[in-house]
Amino acid sequence: MNPPTNPTANPTANPTANPTANPATPIGIPHHPVAIIGGGLGGLTLARVLQVNGIHAEVFDLDASPDARTQGGMLDIHEETGQEALRAAQLHDAFLAKVHPGGQAMRILDQQARVRREEGDDGTGGRPEIDRGDLRGLLLDSLAPGTVRWGAKVTGARPIGGGVHEVTLADGGVFTTGLLIGADGAWSRVRPLLSAATPAYTGISFVELDLMDAEARHPEAARLMGGGMFFALGDGKGFLGHRESDGSLHLYVALRADEEWLSTIDFTDTAAAKTALLAHFADWAPELRQLVIDADGPLTGRPIHALPIVHRWERVPGVTLLGDAAHLMSPFAGEGANLAMKDGADLGLALARYATDTEAALTAYEEALFPRSEATAQESADGLETIFDSRAPQPLLDMFAAFDAERA
């Protein structure tokens, strides 16, 4: 790969960035030695770990700017995956300064709003919560200026020989790269270079909503949901939520449904969308239904997709995947963001370790990636069945009781 040793170096000053440095690179087309497609948590973690190790990379993201869209809710960052990645990125202390106190608390209710399990947060748990936007901002701020190229939507990529790939952008731009990394999510444009797999609908649909300034405007909802994670489950559906660091309540109303169900709801008419959603919870406790009635702003439908649990590919020179592009799974293991960051850190460390042999680095990375992602994807699929069991929340309570017995 022959990366530059200065993480802030201008790639055009590096001989490997010169189009004439690789005979497979067409003259006149910009060349980037390392191109990361996607500026999510995984891609940014990779870029940071590479820079820590003296390797320059470019990140291409489709968003027009860092603030082009909201970044979602709270994330619990696990000791053995996400936090390990942050240590490799030399950002763990800065991360701890941004965690949400009390965010590891949990409440599990049944459909009549009876509390079936409650855990506090004494600050000793291994999964502290942080706002996704804060975590992304931490990673962005750690990168050398100009690392991320905003408004760079990738529309396709093709091999042109010698492990080099040509990448096309929506604005008509084209560049080549000696190492192409697909960190571009569920509907990755890079994945087809390695795999014919596509995400499939899991049978679960979410409707996402928020209750803003909960203590002042929605005190009953705030008391019901508590200070951390919240589950209210029964008969194959439920409410999954958490308290945000800004004092709002973020909630996913989830149920087993046909893949077309969300398309039958007019989300431009919020009142009508609430009515359609509540029809599936007619016999649930009034205080749970009230969470939907009182929601602020529009509702958002989100079908949940996943790649096959076993998703592997043959080694293809000059390209690999990380995060959802490699192992999209349902969120019921709580590992999506954690695995993406772990992938990014592991790939960055492998590229630093095998500095003169990119293919050896990619082989080592994928040998660890495949079994880890398969085990977690199975855990996620099992978690889906646990949460949306017809006897819920009992299977989830049984799972936590088993954890308690193991710890004892």
C-alpha cells in the first residue's frame, strides 16, 4: 500500500497518489491510495485509527455537510467492541467525558404497563450510553482537516486491474483507489464487488417517534419510561425506547407486520398515522398508548432488514467491507454501531501491521470479521425472536434471569 507517514499529509504530495504511479490508473483521473466510502461511525473509526498510525485515508460521504441530518438516538458502547475501538483510536477518555449518566438503567414492562424488571445505573456497568451525534462529532473532530469529502455520493465502482478500483460519483466525478473500503451501510454500492447478497426484510417494522422536553412537557411519560432503556412488550409487539441526553424520550413502536404495511400509512398526516398505529395496540394500557398520542412532530416508519447470518466472500484484491455493508443485522443484540467501530479499528490496525502487504492485512482482518459477525448476527436474530415472542416479555425476563444466575 505504501501509505504516507504523515497523517495530515496532502495525498497529492504522496507518490502513490500520482495517477502515473500505478499502471492500472488512467492518466488524468485523481487517485487516492485509501478510499473509505461512508462517513458513519465505522468509516470514521477506521480513518482515525489509520491516522493514529500514520496512514492517510480519504472518506467520501453522501451528506452535504456534517450537520445535514440528525444522527439518531442513544447508543450503548460495549467494553469489548466499541470501547476497544475507541482505545485504538486514542479517544476513550474523551468518550467517557461525553457519556450519559444513568443511561444504563433499564425497565421492562408488560402490555398492561406493569413493571416486570427494573435495573438502576450505578456507573459500574460496561455499556455506557452516549448520543450518536456526540460520538460521531468526537470522531470527526479527531480527524485531520479535509479528511472527509462531503457531498460525495458514490454511485458505483469497478475493478480496473492490479487491485485498483475506479469509483464514480453522482456529480459525474471519477477517481481511482488502491484500497476501496465499503463502509456505506445497508445498501452498499461497494458490496456487489464482493458479494451478491442483499438485505432481506426481517418481518419487523418500527415506527419512530419523540417526546421532547419530557420532564416539563411529558412528565407521566418520563416517569413511565425511566432514565435509561425501556421495553414494554406483549403478543409479538411492543415499545422500545430510551431517554436522550437532551431530556427527550426516543421511542420505537415495533410489531411483526407484512413488508408492505408501512406503505399503507400516510406519514405526512401525523394524526392519521397515530390512529393507524394505535389500532394495533387497542388492548394495551392507556399510559402506553398515550406515548403515541402525545408524540411531538412527525412519525417515521422504518422496516428492519438484515443480511444473511452467514455472509462471507472470497478475497478480492483491493477491496473489503465493514459495518452494515458487511453484516447488516436487526438491532436486537445492540451491537450494530459497536461492531462497525470494532471493524474499523481492526482493519486500521491490520493495515498498520502489514504496512507493505495490503492483501495480507485484508486477509487477517476478514478472518476475524467473519466469525465475529456471524456469532453476533445469530445473537441478533435470536434477540428478535425473544422480544417479539407471543409470550413476551417473559422470554426476555428469562434471559436476564439466566444472566443473573451466571454472574452469581
